[in-house]
Amino acid sequence: MNNAKSADIIIVGAGLMGASIALSLSKAGKKVFLLEKEVCACHASAVNAGGLRRLNRALEEIPISVAAMEMWPQLPKIVGNDCGFQPVGQVRIAPDEKSMTLFEKRVTEVEALGFFHEELVSSAEIKQLVPAYTGSCKGGIVARSDGHALPAQALRAFFNTACSAGTEPFTRCKVVDISHGKEGFTVVAEDGRLFTSEVVINCAGAWGKSIATLFNDQLPIEPVALSMMVTARMKRFIHPVVGVHGRKLSFKQMANGTVVIGGAHKAFLDKTKEKTTISISEVRKSAETVMKYFPIMAKASIVRCWAGIEGVMSDGLPVIDQSQTTPGLFHVCGFSAHGFQLSPMIGRLVSSLVLGKKPELSLAAFSMNRFKIPD
Ligand SMILES: Cc1cc2nc3c(=O)[nH]c(=O)nc-3n(C[C@H](O)[C@H](O)[C@H](O)COP(=O)(O)OP(=O)(O)OC[C@H]3O[C@@H](n4cnc5c(N)ncnc54)[C@H](O)[C@@H]3O)c2cc1C
């Protein structure tokens, strides 16, 4: 195909997963094209809440999450930027005895796997850690070196470092078709540009299903719009990132004093236009929850609301695996609203997978065949 541009590996989607994988593969000497339908930093990877949480993760994700957390302080060496990393800890409050019993069970389960980052704390210690919280409290659970970072800054750092390492980016390059034959893959962009490669990695986030469907792979990803709010700057009143068990609340004060509020409140999503619209009633509910537990927030001014589109899997775990139908095709998507923290480690793991080496951590829990309908 004379007019096609050729690489060893084509990655579809320049979110953090695509950029992190591109960086690792370029460093390994591969010729990588990174194809993005928009520009860098448009979607979930750049507009998320920035929470870096091992606390209360699905048990299957803990080994990757723990390894990723060791990488966050090292990012100045890896991508030349600290990505706004703040190791201020994450706290989850037990508002009643039932929640505290669940936390006790949880810590035992995590420790049985050989991990000790989650600690039970008393209600007195919660009072010290989060003095502005006025709700009921029977204690809590804490991961002291978790924290938060700046998503857009992190994505740009990974993208730019991947490009410096040799990745060739193609923005405004929407992939509309991919075929596979004896010569490898032919990837077709909406504007007619053609690309060929031996390997394709699907890092299309909430749009991952449309790439998988081209090859009859089952990827039950549901695109969901999640809303966020940020306040004007306030005098420092909280350090760790805080959640309350059973309540839709995630709450953090950034280094500049603004307070970022999330908690998985949904926005409206027009899947065809790929546009989100804030739901005023959901945002109001979110603000009411915040004011109920943090009365100091009654004085806060909300300066901006936004929503990001995330690919959520039916079981809440991503897929990180080879295709079930096509050699050389890999799917890395469906991070279900908690992929930001994992992203530095995903580059290393997927790069090994693609290069035919044994990944340093098992990816068995993220296989595609967990969705296979038995014959
Ligand atoms: C509001 C919100 C809050 C969140 N908060 C947190 C948090 O606090 N902590 C945490 O760990 N995680 C959080 N997350 C989740 C995290 O942001 C995601 O899991 C992660 O960014 C997913 O990265 P990705 O690269 O897979 O997807 P994306 O960032 O969505 O990147 C996928 C890219 O693929 C491109 N693409 C899609 N289809 C095509 C195509 N056909 N051709 C070319 N390009 C294509 C898209 O344009 C997009 O840029 C949150 C998510 C949201 C939405």
C-alpha cells in the first residue's frame, strides 16, 4: 500500500493509557504511531478528579495500584514533570458501625494478600485528619501515602515524553476502520489517511467497544459521563482526599486552595455527538452532600462544573489483554473511573505483553475471556 504510513505498532487513543504505553514501547526501540481523534488532553485522562488511590480498590487491582503508586514520586525522572503529585493521603470515613465492620474485613483481606497500605483508624484520629468533617463517624480507613495529582499536566507530560522518545502522534485522526491480513493491520482514518503495522493497541477509552467490534471481540464497555465541580480558592482546611462510605462524595483541596468535588454524579451524555451536559439536579445533590458533611463549604463558591466521559465495564475492572480473535491486536480499556492512578504502570505492563515478554505483574484478572459466554 504505497500511500500508507507504516509503523511497528499503532496505538488508537492518546489518553494516558495510550501515551504511557507509547512511551514504554518507544523506549524499547519500536516505531510507534499514536492516533487520536481529537487533540491531546480532551477526554477522561485530562479532566478526571486526579485522585491517586490504592485505598478501597478492587483486590484484583491492588498489585498494579501499589506498583503505580511507587512510580508517582518518580515521575520527574520518567517524564520530566512532577505531574502535580501531592502525597497527602486518602481517608474513607465509616459513618456507622456496619461500615466500620466492612473496613475491618477489608483490611484483613488486603493484608492476607501481603499489602499493608490500608490502616484502620479511630474516630479520634479521623477528627485530627479531617477536622472540618461534622458527620457521624465510627472510625475509618486510611492510606497515608496515597494522594492526588493534576490530570492534564500528567497527560501532557506522558504525551510529550513519548513523542521525544520517538512516538509519532497523529491528532484529529479518527480511526474508522481496521482490517487484518497476511501483511498485518491496515488502519483507516476518517479523512482517508492510511496506516499499516504489525500490532494495534486499542486504548480508545469509552470508545473501546467500537474498535473491538471490528474484530468481533466482546468488550462490554458502557460510556458514562461523570460530573465534577471546583470552588474558588479557600483557606486551607483539609489535607487528605476524603470519601464517606456509602455516600457519593470525593473531596479534596488542591495546593492552590481550590476544592475539587466528585463522587460519580452522572451528567447527560449524547453518545453520537460525544457531548456532555451537566445535570443541575445531580450537581445540586452533590453540593448538598458536601455541605451536610462539611458545613464550611456553605461559604464556598462553585466556579466551574464539567463532565468527563469514561468507559465503565460491567464488573468494574479494565480489560488488558490480547484479542480473542486476531493475533497482534490488544485491548487496554474500560478503566471504570479509576484508571488515572494506574496509568504509569500500565505502560510498563502492556509494553511487556506486546513485546512477548512476561509482564512483571499478572494480568490474568483483566483477561477478555471473563466475558466469554460458555458454548
Ligand atoms: C470525571 C472523572 C473523574 C475521574 N476521577 C478519577 C480519579 O480521581 N482517579 C482515577 O484513578 N481515575 C479517575 N477517573 C478515571 C480515569 O480518568 C480514566 O480511567 C483514565 O483516564 C482512562 O484513560 P484512557 O487512556 O483509557 O481513556 P481516555 O482518557 O478517554 O483516552 C481515550 C482516547 O481515545 C481517543 N479515541 C477514542 N476513539 C478513537 C478513535 N476511533 N480514533 C482515534 N482516537 C480515539 C479519545 O478521543 C480519547 O482521547 C475519572 C474519570 C472521570 C471521567
